Amino acid sequence: MRLSTNMIYTQNMSGVLNNQSLMQESALELSTGQKVNKPSDNPLAASQAVMINQSQAQNSQYTLARTFANQSLSEQENVLSSVTSTIQEAQSVIVQAGDGTLSDDDRASLGTKLQGLKDQLVNLANSTDGNGRYIFGGYQTNTAPFSVDATTGAVTYVGGSTPITQQVDANRTMTIENTGSQVFDSLTSDAVAEPDGSASEANVFTTLDTAITALNTPKASFANDTDYTDAIDKANRGLRNSLNNVLSVRSSGGTSLSELDTLDSLGSDRNLTNSTILSSLVDTDWTSAISDYSLQQVALQASYKTFSSMSQMSLFQMNR
């Protein structure tokens, strides 16, 4: 086979360019710290890396969602802690009101104190978070969930009927904010029943209004001696039921907060596992990469020298 000058030149130039390309790829790997910089470097590893990156992105989204959920549940718990204290204080007033020796003035004084506690409870029921959103309004977060009639003092829930939920993991959605009706106008399954078999009072504000009315009514105005004690006893049962309901909501929220901690731990483990796998797929093996770069540097220098020597052969000279 006869070798032409052009063929010799082409073969040597191809060797130089090939070695240059290999060295550039090694230099890119060293500069980026990744052995897979484009799909053609390792198609299988590249496709697996894409899937793992998508999993990491989803995991990050759920981590952020859990942060918001934790914040909402914690804000609700802080308010409900104050609600619990207020109801317990109202119970103490009701116990005092049961003293049959109290004068009308004494009762009126307790009624004033109970009214103050009711106002405090309404204020708590209309609490907002750090962004000005009403906590107990369901998805109606821009308006106060409880309104107070200026004439009768009756409290009405005007918020949303659906509690706010948040997806906090791939297969877990939880309630992060309860509605006002769930907190202030509901009963637990073990609510104390009324002696006459009538429905138990679920609305804590109505319960307080019953007691306040009784306390502000003079003894002489009651038709019989038991009307006052019946009203106070009913208020006592109502507050006990309302307190149990609030504690039930708090317990559920506490369970959710604990679950969020568990999910955060699992998410961190998942993130670490994905990062480890991703690193094995695309990250540079520095010892191997540096060794390859050094060898390719020698190979490129050798190809330069070979090309330079070949270009001095007489066949090239004759071709000039």
C-alpha cells in the first residue's frame, strides 16, 4: 500500500486533534469536578442522574412544605394554649358563682369578669399569624372568622368550613390549621351529657353568655331557686366540654408536629442517600482523573513531537 503525503499528514493531524480532545475532556472534568458533563459522557449515568435530581427537587419542596406546616401548627398551638388558660379561668369563675351566699353585687362582679374572659376568647379566636392571615378562618383568611353582634353580644362564626391542609410528603397530607367551628363550636365523642337528655352545648361563647346572663340577673327575678343553679351547672358542663374539645385539637396538632419531625428526619436520610448515589454517578474520582490527565498530557506532547518529526521528512519537503 502506497502512502501519500496527504494521508500521512491527515493521520498525524488526526492523532494530535484526538489527543487534544481527550485532554480537554480531562481538563473539563478537573475544572467542574464532574465526570459526566454531557449525556454522551455516560448516557446511563446521565439518565439516572436526571431522575435523582428530580427526586432531590421534590424532596426539597416537601421539606419547605413541612417548614410552613410546622410554622402554622406552632402558631395555632400558641393561641390554643392561651385559649385553654382562658377557659380554665372561666371555669374558676363559674365555681365561685356556684356559691349560694353571693349577693347580687357579687354575682354582677363575677359576670363582669366572665364578660372580660369572653372578650379575650373572641380576640384569641380572631388571632392572625405573622402575615396577617386569620388562623381559624379556614381558607377564608382575609376576614375575621368570628363576628360579635353589637346589640346582643352574640358571637357568630363566619369563616370557612374547610380546614387548611398541606401535603408534607409524597403520600401524606395533614391539617395544619383548624376552622373556628372545629375549635370553639364542637364536641368530643365523650362530651358530658345534659341531665335532661337535651343536646350538650357545643359553642363556648353561648355557654359563657348563659352564665353571664344568670350572673347579671337579680335573685328576685328568677322564677324559682333552681333556675340560677341550673344555669350555672349547665355553664360548668359546657365549659368542661369546650375545654376537652380544645385539648383534643391541641393533641391532634401535637401529634402532627411530632410526625413532621419524623418526616424531616426521613427526608434528610433520603437526601443523603440521593446525594451519595448522585456523587457516585457524576462526581470526579480525583486520583483517577489526575492520573488520566497526566497521561493524556504526555500523549499529546508525544503526538506533537511525532507530527513535527514527520513534517521534516523528505516527502513533505518534496511536496512543497
